[in-house]
Amino acid sequence: MNHVITTERIPIKLWLSEMDDIAMEQAKHLANLPFAFKHIAIMPDAHAGYGMLVGGVLATDDVIIPNAVGVDIGCGMMAARTNLEEIDIDSLKRIMRKIRRQIPVGFNHHKDSQPAMLLPKNFTERKIVKEQFEAARCQLGTLGGGNHFIEIQKGSDGFIWIMIHSGSRNVGKKVADYYNKLAAHLNEKWAVSVPKEWQLAFLPMTSKEGIQYLQEMQWCVSFALRNRNHMMSRIVNIFCEEFNKLSEDLAQMTINIAHNYAEVENHFGKDVVVHRKGATKAISGGLGITPGSQGSSSYIVIGKSNPLSFNSCSHGAGRVMGRRQARESLSLEEEKANLDSRGILHSIRSAKDLDEAPGAYKDISEVMKNQEDLVEIAIELKPLAVVKG
């Protein structure tokens, strides 16, 4: 941990040396919530978000905040270690072409509905999920846009890895938007003390609305996990076709974790609702994933169960520039040359792609240094080829 801010109702503990003004203001809003518990934990990849900053961990007494989970409920990482030790450039290119053909990216979905059995059960008991279920069947196994990616990597363990970053797609956004709007309406009705402009409307955990949101959020977390599984299965099959292998032999180890969710956990002797928005659980001995940008290393990490972070760590490198700022200020030629010089098959094609260029992100090595008390590095993964939304 770098330092602690003690000017607000409860302390703010930071695992980074500096943060942009908007993110700092959002952290202070969290610390002044009347139901915020113990302290606020800010991860080293933190940057401004909507309502709550990304890279924050908030524990609350008996309330849940939709905007402290975010619109991409269950967004997270999946990594699979293959039994391959090398992959040539021609094979990489063929594999990436097949991935782009088989996995829709951006706003695109599958044209055909995926089997209902592949989606989480109990959808009929969830108001928004029930309304969105048929659409969600076409969203299963799709990447999405923004910072979501599929990456082929070479690990320090000597093996080729496959990594996916994706979430709950539009069904998660629909759930988030509905319950945030509902919470804002109820908070105004109740005349609560939390300012409306903070965009941190809440629902009591024991209320009908709070229970409904929790159930729908949990469904979306499960959907996001299955979404990553579905994509990984297709990618593994593509690898098997390329190398004439059986899928059960190719994928030797998998990790699948979320970094946008809330759940009840026990911390400092009390059951509280822990919101992780752009933060990963890091329990002692547990495996996690900390991705970098498409031009930097990613890491398989082992948690240390640091109570000060509510057993959490960063979910990635974190942005150092907003999307518009990156597109306007970064050099397309320099960003492409940086990636080309290292032989990375990247996704920077034109100026509109600069919002996901390496220069838009923090230095992942500094992020990892700042969280040495939260995780230890198990495997370093260097990018070989990237598909972006």
C-alpha cells in the first residue's frame, strides 16, 4: 500500500502514488457514504468510472449499489494453458483468421441462438433476464468491444496460453441500467442523504428490489463466465484443428474469474457486501489474472489475502488516458511501430483504434510493483497475437 487519505468519513487506502482528479473525487464519495464499511481500497490500476471509479473495492453494511458493480456485470478474465511450447507465425495468422470468423466482436452477435442449456438456469425467475433471455442466447460466445480481447501469449513457463477478457454483454447492461434507475427513483422517494449527482444510488439488501438485483446480478456473473467458456471452447477447437490434437489434451489448465460484481463476505469480523468494480479477488493461494495492454505482459498471479484490500488486487493495467484523449493525442505510426517491431499481431489499424493502444494504458510493471503485498507473480505472459472488439 502506498498511502492513506484520512480527510473523509472513513479512510481511503491507495495502492498507487497518484490518481486523476475525477477518480479521486469518486473515491472520496465512496468514503463518505453513510453505510461504507471500515475503509475504501483503491487498486493500482484505478481510474475514473461512472459513479464509482474503476479499480475500487467498497464494502457496505446491508446495501448494494448497482453502479459499484457497473454495467458489464461479471466482466472478467479467462486463461488456458495449452500443451504447445511453440507456435509459428503462419499458424498464428490462420488461427486468428478463424477466431475472427467464429467469434463475433463489437456489437455483433451470433445469427443463430446458442443452445439454451448452455446458459444459467432459473432465468424465468429474473425479471430483466427473462425479458432478455432469447437475445442473450445470441450473445453467448461473443467478445464485445472496448477493452475486451482475445490474446495468444507465450508464458514464462514455456507454454503457449490463450486469454479472453469479456463480460455479460447486453443482458448485463440491461440489468445494470434497470436497477440503477430503480435505485435512483427509490432513493429520491426516500429522501436519502446520498447526493444524486454522485450516481451511487443504492438498494437495501433486505428489500424486494435489493434481493431481485442481487439475483439478477448473480445470473449475469454466471452468464459472463459461460460466455468466456463458450469462446474458449471454440478457440481450443481451432487450435486442435491447426495442430491435429484432441481438446482434452490441448488445454492443460484454465482460470476463469470475474472483476465486476458484489457478494457478501466476512471482513474484520463482520458480514459485509463487497463491491469489486475492476478488481479481482486475491485470496491466499488462489490463482488470478492481471492482464496488460496488447503491447505488454500479462500475469497469472497468486493471491495473498491482504485484509487491507478486502482480499483484492488490480484487474489489469488500467487506463492512463480516456478514449477520446488517446485517439487525439497518440501517434498511430508510433503505436503501430512499437507493436510491429516486436512481431505482435495487433489490432491497431487506424486512428479510431488508438483508444486501445498500449500508450493509453498504465505501465503494467509499475502496477505489479505497487501490489506486491496483494499478489505474487506466478507466470508472465507475453503477447503474440491479439483480437480486439
